[in-house]
Amino acid sequence: MNLSQKKTPRAGLRRGALAQRKIRSKLLTSKSDLFKADYEEIFEARTQKRWSVRAEAAALAINAKQEETKRQNMRPTARVIKAARGGARALCRAGRFKWTKSQSE
């Protein structure tokens, strides 16, 4: 069954997962090892037509994306930000330091 011929909307996702599984079983790579690899490797791999390399590229791309979302989710919640802002405002009222609009952003 040729995976590249599948053109259903979810084919890409399925192919990626399959690629990850295939690669893990083949190379016994840990997830963190895949995280470390950089985008250049992916693009190099894309130019070659071997399935194993393309599988690796897919897995790397997926993991890179996951890392990115994880980094974005580390941002403190709106409530925390608001609380900090309120604290700063209160200090300003007490004359500790100048309140400028840039601090509220």
C-alpha cells in the first residue's frame, strides 16, 4: 500500500504517526533524540527519496511542532498576568515607581 497516494484530509496525520512508529521500531530512537535534531536535517532528508529517511523527517517535524506548542503553553495564565499588573499599579499609586502604559501591555 503506497501511503503517498492517500489524499484524504487526515492522511498527513496518519502518515506522520505511522512514520514515527516505523522509525522508533527501526532505530529505537528516544523521543528526546528526535527533539534534538534540527530543521536542516529534515530538509536534507526531504530531498532524498528513501522511505526511512522521509519517515524520520516526518517524525522530526511532528516533534518540533509539539515542542513549539509546549513552549507557547508555558506562558502564565491571563489571571496571573492581570494580578501582576494590578500589583504594579498599586505600587505606582504608592509612588514607588512611575506607571506607564507600556507596563500594562
